Amino acid sequence: MTETLVDRRARLMGPNVPTFYQTPVHLVKGEGVWVWDAAGKRYLDCYNNVPHVGHCHPRVVKAICDQAGTLNTHTRYLHEGVLNYIERLTATFSHGISQAIMTCTGSEANDIALRMAQAATGKTGIIATDATYHGNTMAVSQLSTRKPPIGGRWPNVRLVPAPDSLNRPDPDGSIFAGHVAQAVRELDEAGFGCSGILLCPMFANEGLPTLARGWLDKTVAVIRAAGGIVIADEVQPGFGRAGSHFWGHDKLGFAPDVVVMGKPMANGHPVGAVATRPDVMAAFRNAFSYFNTFGGNPVSAAAALAVLDVIRDEGLQENAARVSAHVTARMAALRHPLLRDTRSNGLFFGAEFMLDDGEPATRFCANLVEGMVARGVLMNVIGAGRNILKIRPPLPFSVENADHLMDRLEETLRDTKVTA
Amino acid sequence: MTETLVDRRARLMGPNVPTFYQTPVHLVKGEGVWVWDAAGKRYLDCYNNVPHVGHCHPRVVKAICDQAGTLNTHTRYLHEGVLNYIERLTATFSHGISQAIMTCTGSEANDIALRMAQAATGKTGIIATDATYHGNTMAVSQLSTRKPPIGGRWPNVRLVPAPDSLNRPDPDGSIFAGHVAQAVRELDEAGFGCSGILLCPMFANEGLPTLARGWLDKTVAVIRAAGGIVIADEVQPGFGRAGSHFWGHDKLGFAPDVVVMGKPMANGHPVGAVATRPDVMAAFRNAFSYFNTFGGNPVSAAAALAVLDVIRDEGLQENAARVSAHVTARMAALRHPLLRDTRSNGLFFGAEFMLDDGEPATRFCANLVEGMVARGVLMNVIGAGRNILKIRPPLPFSVENADHLMDRLEETLRDTKVTA
């Protein structure tokens, strides 16, 4: 009877199951940008991109309930839901991207994207950065860097040094493109060839570096010259978060061949997708008979369509741009001896802290995060050194919410001791 | 305006997107064992195992709506939903299986199972049958046989001849075990070693062969002697369908190390899971930091728990056993010149047809299926030769439904021309 939820998790889910925070939060209710724990304490959600249009948005909930009570099958039968959704979704893309496959997770979508690259190019080498995460399947986890995959990394994978606008300046992206060119040469020499590169257009897990529009152009040229394709993982930047643009790749100004989507796509309902041009889609579809039982089912399509409706009807992309400007200004005014840089990209913010010896202030950032949670604000850290605050609220985040966040952050910065 | 749904699919989803039937059915509504198309025609669903407790079951729909309107986050926060579900789920297992990871699809669950085998054994070779399907990720599709994976099959995979109780009798499973032993030797010689075998305890895609309890014992002994683990893919047999038992492996009488679940688990909500013993879970969890954003979220857990509740409260496992006996008897009474065998395993039925020259009656079976669809009964085919009717209705299938199915099948058999 006295078994805690943490103990129950260990008993039922096994060891090493990740949680957030020293004392994991037990959430029981969500609404808009707010969540509540079992003791009734309210938290401002400055972390979760899954509840993209706000926790438990009534239009998304209604779409799910209505369709779940009417029909939920799969795409081996005809249904207008998946078609209406893909039509609306692909209308947001430029660059000839007009077709999509719906999946249940971003991991599944990236797993397909890797095979699209193989099918379209006839090659198997793949490039990503060395401080990233793209998903959890056996294949996709080869590209993730926090923990090496079981059995060691596949020889057809090359991980290039991640962009870091603060510590390794590369204003026009030529250094990054040089690393990518070297990776292409290595893949060619090893006989794999380069099927493509998989990148987040915000480099969010890498630490949200400040990159000028066009920064990736040289890299894209290297990949195209090698006959590879460019895959944009829009799980974090996409669906209006970038503010000025609906997609991160349009903000950075490059034309991907394949776009991968996940987390925010259906506000928590398990939906992902991979979109591409008809030539790449045909290469994949003709090489492999792909079917996903739950992918694009009527309920998933209804949930995802409701999210697009809400983003449009509530002006959430415009809100992201407006509130981004406000938070960016307030973050620029932050003062702290360890604070080295503040960064923003739409409704996504980073603040990097380093010790005087130039080492990442990992522990200090962890303590900051704990201090914020104690004050009822949920956030976390990113970057290879885990020394960059990760602030990524749901899109209905208001200027008032932003002031609440920044007031609490100023207090916490003042009250958190500097420890090595 | 005159673009058909089929044309729209090709435009938006690309070529080679699988559908059922010569004229794909456009479904708009479901309830219990019935679905309706856009023209109002009603069909008896004798195919779908996803709507396990019946299309749009009100208790499952209510569970989804209630939780979607309250909170939907992920397992980095504490929540009782995922724990309550895993506790209820693992209580149905014997053999020390007491922990689970929730995913969004059976493919994701099998993808984890393959890595559990690698982590628990330190080996990478894997064995499956040569007429199977276990999912759609890059890794899992290596084990599927309908279309070879892009880039060719990985060298650590061995596919052994599938059991076929009609055409290749193997009453005690020693022939199958011999094939598996040979595959183990090949994997050892190639340096991969044998991490395990992945099997459906009904061998459903293989054609639902009639196998005596204990049939797999020799194979399990071969795998254990090789230090490998046994993975039971319960996506089709599980959750009471087998009738006499809740799980297919308990019906066949073997002890798996890992159990994979998917399709029927949450009645269409995207949920899968992989369950195992604590030692195997620890090996996986300590080797790889696995997190699935949507897996085990509060809504998914609520949907899955409602399915377990309905199975218990409506006696659906017992219903499967009772109706199975009725259908089995009626199928045994079927007479047709091409009919070679009828088979059943709980609420899952097969009827195998062959031409006089011993070739599979593939086209005849396709025509039978079309004739049934025209009569308002949905079913399909299985087996390497696509010459075995696949009849796998939702669990609330009644004796009256069964008589409707069998009456239509008798008519269709009488009216379908035999063609080569």
C-alpha cells in the first residue's frame, strides 16, 4: 500500500526508465498551457511540444471522440479522413512536396525516411549530427548520440560535429558543410555511398544554435552533388512553432526532399507522418510494400486535422511570432555571471550557461530547472553538455504566460547557487 | 470534382498503396461486428482483429474521451494509467513475465523485441519463418517475406520453412525444429550467433496450420540450447482470441521469454506493447535508453485498460471458444471439389483450396472473397499461396453471426466458378 509510483514503475516497467526532475512530477490534469499535479499544484508548461495547441484542446478532443464513436479502421479501406488530412498538410509545403504517409510516431516516420533515401538513391550511407536524437527504432537509433545503439553503431552512419553558434562560430555554414563533405567521402570510400542527411532545421537537440537564413545551403549543395537527399526532421520546429514560417526548413531557407513530422501533429494522439515529392514516394512505394495498421486511421486523421484547424483559426503561428519577440527581448535582458548566450527560434528558447573555466554548467542548469519546477514552471535542458535551458511551450503561450515564466526565471537565477 | 477516392489516394499517398478487394470498400460507420459503406450497405466484419471488442465499443470510446479531455502527456511524468494497465496486462502472463514497455504499434514492439534478444544474449542472429509478417520498421521488415527489404535482406536473418499441416505434415514439430537447428548452425558459423526466434503462436500469416499442444517444444529446446530467446508475436492470437486460453503461447503450451502485442490491444487506438521477464527487461533497459513519447500515455493506457475490462465483463474469451466450436463444425461440413482442409484456432478460421494439379487455388480464393464481399461479408486470404480463406472476426461474434457467415459462404462456394 505504501509502494510509491516510482517503485511501481521500477517493478512494472524495469530499470532506467527516464523521468524528468529529481522528484518526478505526478500530473493528473491539463488545460491550455497549464498542468496540475496530484496535490493540486499548478505548473506553467514551458516544455511540452506534444500538446501543441494546448493541453486537452476541446476541438481536438471532440474530433477524436466523434470519430472514435463513428468508425476507426485502417487505410486498406477507403476513407476520406486520411485524404482530407494529407491534402491540407501538403498544401503547407513548397518544393514539390505533395504526398505523405501517415504513421503513429515520428520514429516510424524517420524509419521510413531512411528507406526513402535508400530507395531513391540506391545507396545506404546516412549522415546526421553528433548531438542529436531522431527516434527510437533500431534503425533510427543508429543516428542518436546519447547512448550508442545495442551492438555498436552501423558502419553506414556518419555523425558530423553539430553546429554550435556560441562556441564554434561558423557564420556561413562552410565549416559544417566541410564536415558533411568529409562524411560523404568516407561513405563513398567505404562503399555505402551517401543516401542523404537527416537534420532538424532548428538543430533543437544540438542546442538551438543561432543560424542565419541560408546557413545550410552549402551543406545541401554537398548532399545534392553526392546524389543524396535532404531529410528535414520537423518534429520540433514544425506546425507554426518557428513563428515566421510554418516549417523550420522554410525559415532556414532550404528545400528538403523529405519532411518528417511527429509529436505536435495531433496534440498527443499518436500520429506521425513523412511527406515527400512524388518521385521519392514512388521509389519507396515501389521498392517496399509499406502498410501501417494504425497509420492514417480515421480517428488519427481527424485529430491531426483538428490541430491544423486550431492553428489556423486561433492564429497560433502568428502568436508564436509575437510572443517569441517578447520572450527574446526579456531573455536578452537577463544578467547572470554564468550566462553566456540566449537564443530563440520562434516559440523555442535556449539560455546557455558555462563555468568560468569554460566547462558547461551542467549541474547549475539542472539546479535551475529544479528551482523552476519548485516555482511551478516546467522546462528542461538541451545540448551535448546539458547546459542550455530548453524552453518550448505549447503554442497558445501568451505574453502574460511569458512574463510569468521570465519573472520566475529571474527569481530562480538570483536564488540558485553556483556550484561546480 | 469527379476524382474518385482511389484517384485521390494515388495523388496524395503515391503508388502501390495497398487496398482490399477489386473495388475497394469505402467504409463510413462501424458498430459491433458490423460496418457500413458510404452507400449504406452493411457488411458483417469477419476479418478485422483491430476492433477486438467490436467496432466503436462505447466503453472504449468513453475511456478515450474522458482521458483525452483530462490529460494526455507521456511517461517522463508519473501517471497511474500506464502502471494500472501494465499491472493488469502482466497478470495474464505466466512464465515470470511481469514487466512491459508500451509502444504505439506492434511494429515498434517487435523492433524492441529484436533488441531485447540482442541485449540479453550478446548475439545478433534472428530466426523467423519464410511466410510471415511481423511489422514495417526497417529492422522488423527484414523478417517479412512478401517483398524483400530495400537493399536486400540482412545477413543475420534466417527464414525457415513455415509449418504447413496439410501439405508438409510434421506431427510432433521435429522437422521444423530441425530447420531451426540448421539456421542456428548457420548463424553461429557466420559469426552472428542466435539471439532468438520470433514466431506467431498461431502461425497465422503462414496459414493457420493445425498444430498439437507441445508442437513447438523441440524448437524451443533448440533455441534455449543455443542461448537464444523465444519471442511470441501475439498480435493475432492474443487477448482471448484463442478461446481456450488468453494467449496463443499458452494454448500451444510453450513459455516465451518475450511477448509482443499490437493491433487488438486498444480496439484501434494506436497501442502496442512488449512484455518480458525482469532479467530480459534489465538487459535491454541498461543497454539502451528507450523512450517512446506516445507509448503508454494516459489516453492509450485508458483505451487499453477498457479493452481488458470489456473482454472480462462480456466474457469474450469464452464467447470465442463457444462460437469457435460452432463455426468449426459448420466448416467441417463444407463440401467443394477444391476444398482440401478447414482449420480453426479459437475465433480464427482457415479454409484451404487447391486445384486438381496440386497448385494453390489462388484465383479461386480471390473470387470467393469477392463473392463474399458482394454478399456483405468481409474476409480475406492467407498463406504463401494466398489460397487459404482468412476469417478472423471481432470477438463479440455470435452464433447467429456465424450462421450468417457460413450461409453466405455456402452460397458463394456454390456460385463461384472454378478457374485456373
